[in-house]
Amino acid sequence: MKNEELWDNFLDVLSSKLNGISFNTWFKDSKLVSISDNNIVIEIGNQYKKNYIKDYYTDLIEEVLETVTNGNYTFELVTEEDLKKEKDTQPEELDLVDNNELPKFKDTVSNLNQKYTFENFIVGDSNRFAQTVALSVAEQPGKLYNPLFIYGKSGLGKTHLMHAIGNFIKETSNKSVLYVRSEEFINDFTQINRKGEDNLDLIQHFKDKYRNIDVLIIDDIQLFRTASQSQIEFFNTFNSLHDKGKQIVISSDSSPDDMKYLEDRLKTRFAWGLQANIMPPDYELKVNILKNKMLGTEVSTLIKPEVLDYIANNCENDVRHLEGIVNRLLILTSMYLPKEINLEFAQENLKDYFGSSLYITNSVAKVQKAVAEYFNLTVENLKSKKRTADINNARQIAMYICKMTTEETIERIGLEFNRNHATVIHACDKIEDEMKNNDNLKSQIIEIKAKINN
Ligand code: ADP
Ligand code: MG
């Protein structure tokens, strides 16, 4: 029996033994990694799921394996992260170099992860520009923006978009694509460097891998920080590809201008193309992503809208964190079988997940206290739903001062006033506007600021 056949049978039998919800929740995105020595390695979507499956479905998996193989198969669950780690710690390539043999550069493999596509990338204000230009590049590689430089903080979707570009190109053309993380480039280059310039075979392999392609996608180039030799080599690779009209897509955690360690000539090259920033998701995008990641699961039918609101207001500003929360909800739901996922259930079970240090030390509280005292109100007044003119006015001034004097995001400020980010923006615009013609307001704000700084 071929491996794929065995795997298909396995999934068939497994799904017949589980109800649809459980199967979709736990096994829908599982993949066959390998079968050897009667051991089957299965990739599971993430660590939570992996642990859960291990705890609750081991017996079932063994039973199903027995049914489809008639033999003694063992199984192993891994996540994408596990596979990456394994790859990173394998020393064989270096050993090969020491033995005077060629390292195994995987020159024909794209390294693309098919789970990241444009279809499942949710778009909002914070990532719309990056998504649009990424799609344009995928449609016309080498023609429009070259290089495309995507930057933004961790967990905001850079890697997802880069794979989406690669997958799209593979699907719609015959072009060869290589996705690499910068570590891999640095590792490959370091091997050559160790051997010295006289090892022509090694150099040729390196060049084949990186220059004999139509699209190079290189992720996280901030890792070049400590690898100046590799930077120079990347410069050469870049020129070679760019001269031939080959598309280059680069990502980093900050803009080229903020990468002090980056060679000026690389900065110049990067400026030839287009730079797209991905910002942290706003409230609306967070809710959309939450809904989307729950789609088709039981959680989506049980969850109350206010819970989505609660999560979107309290979570960290990155998508990875959102995914973690959804996974947690999936697990909780299958464990406790709640009739509905209401605020109480969510607060009880997700509280720890949001971390306790979030609101304790921020200075929004300080501003609120100063403003409340100044206007003879209480902090509770400011945070309440009350909309009397005096409270409303004080609240708007407080929001404005928070925006001007604290490090907090608009969303976070809103949260501290039990309001959404749109309300904060409106308040700040309004105060800013009024200050232009209202000297009294101006001096009030100056006095309050002075109070805060005391
Ligand atoms: P980065 O590379 O910027 O650190 P990733 O691309 O690894 O971030 O994204 C982290 C996780 O969040 C991934 O699982 C990714 O699929 C998911 N993700 C990020 N942005 C989005 C989005 N807009 N829509 C759907 N999933 C997203
Ligand atoms: Mg990434």
C-alpha cells in the first residue's frame, strides 16, 4: 500500500469513528509527514491540539492504525515547530563539509507551507496595503514591485503572506520559488565560508540553490544583524536575481531605515522596490480573525457576541495570540461541553491567558485620577456609561491626555474607559479641534498635565 493510500484510509476510518465536530476540530488539518520502520509521523496543527490528541485519542489512533495496516504500527505526533526544530538541530550538513563532501542543499524544494494562502488571510485596515501589494506581486512576479519588503512586529502575518505569495505563484505558473528563513541562508553560506573560496563545487551548489530560481522569498532578515559576511553574500545574490528580473520578497521585524546594522548598499537596493508595513490588528480585524478561526467548529455556534468583544479588547495585539485563544476555547469546549460560551465562562477560563500584569502599571490610571480630581469627579464616573455633559467632557479630555502622554494604544486606552477604540479617536479629534479656539480648555489641559507629572 502506498503511503498516501494508507493515510487516506486512516483518515476515512478515523472520521467514521468520530462525530464531525470532533474530527474537524482535531484532525482536519493533520498531515502525513512520513512512514518508515512501521512508524507513522503525523503533523498536527499546533501544540495544544497535539497534547490534547495525545491525551484523549491515543487509543483510538492505535486502533484505527491496526485496522488499516493489519500490522504493528506506532505513531508519533509532531507540530510544524517540532519539525523546524529538528531541522535546525541536525548537524549532518556541517559534518559533511568536514568530511569533504557536498552539503545537501535542497535546491529543488520550495519550502512552502500550503496552509498559508491568500484565501485564509483575513484583511483589515492594518494589513490591507501589505495584502494588496503581496497579491499583485504574486500575480506578476518580477514585474511590479521588486523587491517587495514586508515589515512589522512578530505575529502579524508576514510569514503567512510570504507563503501565500509563493503558493499562489506555484499554482498559477511554472515559475520556481524558494522560500527560506534567513537562518538557512546564513547556515548555507557559513558552510562555504568555512571551506574557503577554493571549494568550487560548494559555491556552485549554493549559487544553484539561490540564483537559479524565479522567485526568492527570504523571511526575517533582521537575523542578518550578526552575520555581516552573509549580508554581503545576500547583496550578491540579490543583484544576480534582480538583474535577471527575478522577484525577491523580503521580510523583517522593522523597516530598512530602522535596521542600523544593515549595509547601506542593501538599503539602497531595498528602496528600489516597495516597502509594506503590517500594523497590529485593530478591534474589528481581531473580531473577524476570531470568527474566521472558529468557523466550522462548535465554538462558533456556542459563542456569544460579547465574548468576541471581550477577547478582542483584552488580547495582545498579535494574531498568534488570537489563535492561541481560539485553540484554548476549542479545547475547553470539548472538555466542558458548555451550553453556551458566555462572558462568565470566558472570563473564568481565559483570565490567566490574558496575563495579570497588563493593566497594573500603566499610566492611564494616573491620568484618570488626575482628571477626575481636577473636575471633582471620580474615576468611576469617567469609566461609567454616564453621558452627562460634565462627565462626558472630562472623559474626553482624559482620553486625549492619555493618547498624548502615555505609551498605550488607542485600543488599550479605550479598554480602560470601557469604550472601543473608535470612541477614543472621536474624543481625541474633538478635543484637538476645540483646543484651536478655546484657550480655557488649553490651560485646563496644561494644568492637568502638570498635576500628573507631580
Ligand atoms: P509573523 O511572520 O509576522 O511573525 P505569522 O505570519 O507567522 O506572523 O502569523 C502568525 C499566525 O497568525 C499564523 O498562524 C498566521 O496564519 C496567523 N495570521 C496572521 N495574520 C493573519 C490574518 N490576517 N488572517 C489569518 N491569519 C493570520
Ligand atoms: Mg514570521
